[in-house]
Amino acid sequence: MTPSSLLRWPASYPLALVIALMALVPVGVLFGLASDEVQLFDAHNLTVLSNTLLLMLFTVLGSVVIGVPLALLTAYVQMPWRRLWLILLAAPLAIPSYIGAFTLYAAFGRGGEIENLLGLPVPSVDGLPGATLVMILYSYPFVMLTTRASLLSLDASLVNAARTLGMTLGVSLWRVVLPRVVTGIAAGGLLVALYTLSDFGTPAIMRLDTFTRVIFVEYNAFGLSQAAMLSLQLLVIVGLVLFLESRVRGSRERPGRHLTIWPGRGQQLAIALSVVPILVLAIMLPLGVFGIWLAREGTEGFEFSYAWNSAHASFLAAIFAVVLAVPVAHAAIAGRAGRLMERMTYFGFGVPGIVMGTALVYVGLQLPFLYQTLGLLVLAYVLRFLPLAVSSVRSTAEGLDPSLVRAARVLGASPREAFQRITLPLTVRGMVAGAALVFLEAMRELPATLMLGPTGFETLATYLWRVYEAGYFGRAAIPGLLLVLMSALGLALMLSGERRAEFDVTETPHS
């Protein structure tokens, strides 16, 4: 590369390159830490590996079994209050899975809330079956939404042709529709796999030794090298899933008129009854348990400084993430090298919070002025959730009309002035949306906050964890309800984007 070629680089490239390299620092730190660990694999690792893989496999299968029929239901079936059904069925995505695990663990079993309330003995929910049940309940919307998006992009004329040739509706859906949305199902399944691999709270509460739980145990036992070695083993699996996810391509069919199914009243009732158990377990049970605890114990033990700490740290992370996202997003639009830099920042999003925490704890130990400071915690949030801001800013910037910038340049504006007066104001909407997503995800983050938070710095997520560990379940009501409320805002943001996409599909010459 010659000096002249460097001078031709877009102005956003140098800063974007620095940010992309910063996103890879945690992985380099883990390699350095793991080099002190002599033993690569032992018998316990095999148990941990098998538990992790089984949990991922069963969760993906269960999510597909539930998510695909619900995608067909929300995409094609004309039910009363159709939009409400979509919101309710997508709502589990808004609840952190560790909240679901906490409330299911407290509700079931001897002495649980269900037995106390109804006097009926119910089996406990824990171990691999319990963790699988929780992960399916809170991750099936990934499959439902990606499959639904694929279904909405299909033209129903092939189904009508199949029906004309004598196929029943069920056979038509199985042989004509489902093969065309396999990529959507696969994309959702891979998202479920990533979510399952990175989740810490559910396996910990369900007492299942997966990588995330054992890494946290090693960290607490000052086994940082062993935790780093386990983190790298987990990253190998995450990297494989990310590679498969990058190979999945969406449907490229030309959109057409949607298939519409009009069920009778009896069929509507049967459909409603079949989805009620999912909604009861995933939504009503956590809210009901929190409501019982709130009525029984009030706000005892809760301080609003916990909510302030959560909001304060998350707000700082959102601001810094957006500031860093702007050069990365514009570098991605400028050329192939910029797109590579953007992909490098996505690596942080694929790194589980427990792994990010392990790496940054070591960084803090080497730089004592950073250890257990708010700055290090915010850095962890930024590295993890930067891709959310980048994708939002980039999608907005890509929609800009380039003739506006060219017109500004023709009128004498410098590149910097054109960026400040044209590009930047028109991408504010994407910056705000990206900041909101980073803020909400940071509010929910548990393992990185547990490992990196300053001493005495309790957030909603860490206070929830402390009361679980101490057995004071009743005190989890307020932080749990506040986290659910915050997460619901994130879901509203996501569904607003999904609604715009649906509108774009229906506006075709065929409609």
C-alpha cells in the first residue's frame, strides 16, 4: 500500500479502523490469559460442553416447533385483533430470560408460589429440562419473526395453483410454502442458538453447568486463566454459529399478494386455546409472581438509586456507542475495506457478556485506575452493543439521497461542511434509534455488570441477582417489573420497524 493510496482513503476509515481493532482487544486478552492454563480440556469440560450443546440443540428445535406455526398464524390467518396477537406472541422477546427463569423457579416445586396459592403440589423446574423450557419460551419469537418476514415476502399464486391441482391447504403449506422460507427459519434458529450460548442467568438459576455458568464460578474462585480458557472454547462454538449465520441468505423472490386464510369460529377458538399456555407461562406467570411479591412485601429493600445507576451507565453507553458508530457506519458505506471494519465491530456482539467481562477484568487488573470503575463498565457495554448503533446509523445513512451532498459540494461546501450540514442532520433519526437500542440492552445486561460494576454500584439487574442469591425473592418485584417495562420499550421499537417493512411488502402492483 503506497502513501498515495492511503491519502485516497475516505476520511472515516482511520477512525473506523481504530474502533474495529478496539473491538478485537477482548479476544486478544483472552488468548494471553489462557496461555497460563496448562490443561486445555478435562472430564468436567466434556460435561459442560455436552450440557451447552444439548441446551442449544433442544432450544433451537423447540423454538422451530413453536415459532413456525405461530409465524404462519400471524402472517396468513385472519383472526380478530390480529395485531394484538402479534404483539402478545412477540412479547416474550421483551422479557430477559433470566427473569423468566427466576419466576418459574420460584413458582414451581415444593413451597413454590403455585403451591402456596392453589394448594396444589407441582413439580420443580430446574436442570436441563427447566433451562430448555425457559429458553424456548423466551427465544421462539426469533424464529417466529424471521419466518414471518419470509412468509410476507412470498407470492400466494403458487399456493392457489397447488390448491387448483387438488392439494389440501395443509399439504400446500408443507410442500409449497415451507421449502421457500427455510432460510428464514434457519436464520431464526441460528439467532436462537447464539442467544442460548450467550445466556448466563437461565443456566445459573436452573443450576445447569454450561460454559457461561462455569466461567462465572471460575471467576469467583479467582481462576481467571481457567475462565479465559473456557471463554475461548465457548467462542469457538459462537464463531461457528456466526459463520453459519453469515452463510444464510434471505429469500429473493418477487413479493406478491399475500395468502389469506379465514378460519371459522371453532377454528379461531382452537387456535386461541393452543397459544394460551405459551402466553401464560412466558408473560402472565412472571408478571403474576412479581405482582404477588409486590403485594406481599411492598418495596422493602429497594432503593431508586439502583434504577438511577442502571439508567446512568446505560445512557453513557448509548451516547458513546452512537459517537463511535457514525464513522464506522460511513466507512461501511464508503467501500469494501470499510465493510470489513464494520464486520469486525460485530464480533463484540457475538461475544457473550460473561466472556467480555472476563477479558475486561484482566484489563482492569493491569490498569488499576480502570479496575471496578464506571468507565470500564461503560466500555464493556459499548464493545458489546456497538453493532446495534452501527446498523441503525448505517441503514439511515444508506437511505439518503446522494444528490443532496453533491449539490452542497457544487455550491462550495467542503466535505466536512457537507457532512455537518447535510448528512449528519438527516441521520439523526437512526442515531436516536441506535442509542435507544443500546440503552435498553445495557439496562438488561447481567453478567458483565456483575463482573465489572464498581463496588457498591447496584443496578436493577445486579440487585435482582443479589436477592435471588440471598433467597429474598419478594424483593425482586420492583426491579423485575422495571426491567420488563424497559424491555417492552425495546420491543415497541423493533415492531415499529417490522410494521414499516410489512407496509413496504404489501404495496405492490398486484395488491
